[in-house]
Amino acid sequence: MKRTLLGLVTATIAGLAVTVPVTLMAGPASAGGDFGPNTCLEGYVWREARTGDIVCVTPATRTRTLAENAAKASRWTSGPFGPHTCVTGYVWREAFNGDDVCVTPSVRAQVKADNGKAADRRVSAKLWITRYTVPPVDNGDGTATSTSVDDIPRLKINGDHYNFGQVRLYIRYNTGKPYWSGTVSASAHSGYVGGSFGKKTGVFDCSGGGKAANAYAQAQDVVSGRWSPRLPVRVGCAVL
């Protein structure tokens, strides 16, 4: 988020693209809906290796996990690790502490990888603000044109951990009155998780001079309906 002392411009915000979160049931991963901070990105569902297991995995992995749970007794034998020692060729799954369902070593490796990627598969709807200024316009004849407000910072809204597709962006006064809105398409970008975007709003950053924020920026993942946190900004100052 950035600052500047002047600015009286309104711009049209670009929305962001989102993906669908996952449901608790073994239904299609594209079933949209906001399931809170653990909503899965489109294409993933909660694993549910046990009640409360909300690690996001593919539907195929979820189906396999349920089958493993159903077959667990047939893969136990009495041995050095007690009555739940795995039969030859199997090891404990370890999806969570104390998970002694027996699976193949390759499955356990995938489970570990899924656990490690859990945060990257959620619609966290992260949002941050940067500033930018407008460069002079090259006239093509060796000259360049600029305006008196080109050096005034403007707000750029950035985000990642969204579904791929449309994301709605908003700047509202603290009273709730709209100031700027629009849409943008979240897509894959190196170094960012899930669908990400950066939208230049054209809105002047008025936060200079120690002035308190009078508005906030927010984004909504359209597929899941999930909202980002509100980011305080200052807008609506007069540009001379």
C-alpha cells in the first residue's frame, strides 16, 4: 500500500479471478462455496483422513484415502509395533500424528507432500498494495509529454492465493460508500501461489502527511465467494 498527499481521482477497479473451494463430500472439486479460511482452490477437496482433516488434495486422493481407511484392519498384524504393525510391504500413512493406517511407501511420500502443500492449495485471498507513478509519454519525435500529476503515486492492488479466473476489486470509504471498483483475471505467475494479479487502479494515494486511512481496498474470489482482508488506504484528496 502506498502514500501521497494529493489525489481526487476515481478509477474503475479491475476484479480478480478466483477458483472454487472444495466441499467436504466426495463431490466435484468445482462445487463453489466459501468454507472459511480452509476453502480449497478449484480442483482440490478436503482429504478427510479423519474428522477435521482439511488438507486440500485431488478428488482421486480423497477417494483413495477413504478406501485406505476402510481397508485398514486388513493391513494390520501383531508385531514389533503392536497390534497395528503393518503387513509386509506397507508402512503407516502418517497423515496426522497417530495415523497408523497402513499404505505403500509411495503413498506415504505423497501424503507428506500433500501436507507440505496444504497452505498453497487454499483460497487465502491474500492482498497487498504497492504504488506506481505514470511515466512520460514518448511522442516518437525525440520528445516526451508528462502531466503535473505523473509523479503522484497511485494505488496498485495485488493478490495471490485466488482461484484462476475473475476477481472483483473494491475501494470503499470506511462508511461503506463505493469509491472505485472493477474486475481482474487471476492467473499463474512465477513466484506467486494460485491465481495472482496486479491491478493499477489509477487512484491517487493520499496517505502522506500522517493522515489516517479513510477507506479500504478489498477483493473477492468470484468462484468461491471468499473475501480478502480489508486493507486501509487514504483516497479522495484534491490534486492541484
